[in-house]
Amino acid sequence: MKWDFASVFSNTDALLAGAAGTLRIFAICLVAGLSLGLVVGLARYSRRRVFYIPASVFMEFFRNTPVLVQILWFYFAFPMISPFEISPLMAAALGISLNSAAFSAEIYRGGIQSIDNGQWEGARALGMTYAQAMRRVILPQALRRMLPPLTNRGIEIFKMSTLASVVAYVELLQQGKLIASLNYNPIEAYTVVALIFFVLLYPLVQATYALERRLRRAD
């Protein structure tokens, strides 16, 4: 077999456009997924059924259905039952963000539950309301424990961005498919795509390890 990486690197502009698209959808899904996950996690922790039940239904549905199916549903089915047009970016961002919110919600809930009840009692003794105790006492301590799994969730979101290629969103895998189809070099094209993902993700993974070591020493 004759390797042909030159034809891949001759399409650097396409790879750069794909990398920009990947970073764009990653940023959107990271912020939306983790922010919505916090809201759902707080609702799951609540003792009020009006909050707990909808949050539980949301979490169970999006955790137990494939992200790929969710993206396809938003892209093909949602416009048929609503007056809105859905772009490939919006469909992929909705699917990945909602799925990530469902998983991160359990991280938030578990982190909050790990805080000793004495912290709640101390906050109430100081005259704090539930919201004040959560904001000033509980969440700052819980977030410290949740940072490692949340950063791992961020890494998963980055890798899930490749699923956006199923609706022809311009990201790295989609561009790799295009290059492979034009030059008939799938091994070389997908190898380069994998290497680009490694280069982008490796610093984030190492930062996660460093954060875990720092928190371990602090504990």
C-alpha cells in the first residue's frame, strides 16, 4: 500500500474549517450542557415533587436514548411538528447539550449530597435561607469535589462533537469524510483527523490530571 498523506495536507483549509466547527460546537455544548445540568441537578436534589419529577423524567429520557438518535430527531422530526427551521449546528448542539445536561445533573446531585448535613445545620443556625445556604456554603464545597468528573464530562462532549457529522455539520470528521471521498484515501484522512483530535484534547486531559492531583493534595 502506498501512503498518500500529501493529498490530505493539501486540503489544510478544509481541516482548519473543520477544527473551527468542532471548537464552536464544543464551546456551545460545554456551556449549555453544564449550565442546564446544574439546574436539573438542583431540581433532582429538591424534595418538592414539582421540581423533582420533571427533572427525573428529563434525566432518564436523555440518559437512556442515544445521542445520535436525538440529533437526528431534532434535525428531521422537530421541524415537522414546529414552525422552526433547524440548522445542522442547532440540531447537533441540542442533542449533545441535552444529553450532557442529563449526565452532568447526576454529577451535581451527587456532589451536593456528599456534603455533610452539619454544613446545612450550620447555615440554618446563621439564619440563612435554603437558597443562601446552597449558594454560599454547599455549592462552593460541592463544586470542588465535582470538578474532576465535570472536566471528564467536558472531554466526552469534545469527542461527541463528531456525531454532528451525521447531519452534515462542518466539523473535523465531516471534513475528513469529504477529503477521503475526493482522494480515495480514508486511512490517511481519518488518521490525520484522529491526530488533530489528540493534539487538541491532550492538553485538556493533562490539565484534568493536574487538577485532580492538586485537589488530592489539598484534601
